[in-house]
Amino acid sequence: MKTLTRILTVAILSFSLVSAGFTAEDKEMLKDHIMKKDGKVMVVKDGKSTAATEVITMTDGTKVMPDGAVTMKDGMKSMLKDGEMMTMDGKMMTGDMKMGH
């Protein structure tokens, strides 16, 4: 019985940590996104990832190049770092899933 209680406690805590801080909207936004992993820009669509081979234009006008160069809608330029993600509406996120711009 103690083992079952421990397993349930660990499962509940794990689920709480995984879903903590995420709204349904956040989870939906992460379904399709761009990310840099191991030096490569990956396009994640419907849960499947492929390497970026052409310029990707986000819904807000931000452009992501296959090498990770980003041109924001206001013309500001940056470079995706490993672990960074961008939602298809141009919002930047880090690998620890904290929203940022």
C-alpha cells in the first residue's frame, strides 16, 4: 500500500510540474512552432519536426531564416540560440517555456 501511495504521489507531482503555468492557449501555441536544437532550426508542425530549409514568415511578419537569423516585424535582427523557440505568431520562448519577447 505504501508503494502505491508513493507512486500516486510522484505521478501527481510530476503532472503538476509539467502543466504548471501553462494555459490551454499556451499549449495550443506550442503545437506548431520553430525551435533551434543542436544548432539546427527545426519546424514543428502537428508534433512532427523537420529541419528548416527556407525562410519562415510568422503571422506577425517576423521572418526566421534556416540558419536561425531572425528579423522581427520592426526590422530588429537577432539569432535564435539553442533551446529557444518561437510560436507561429512570432512570440519568443526559451527552452524552459517562459514567455518572453
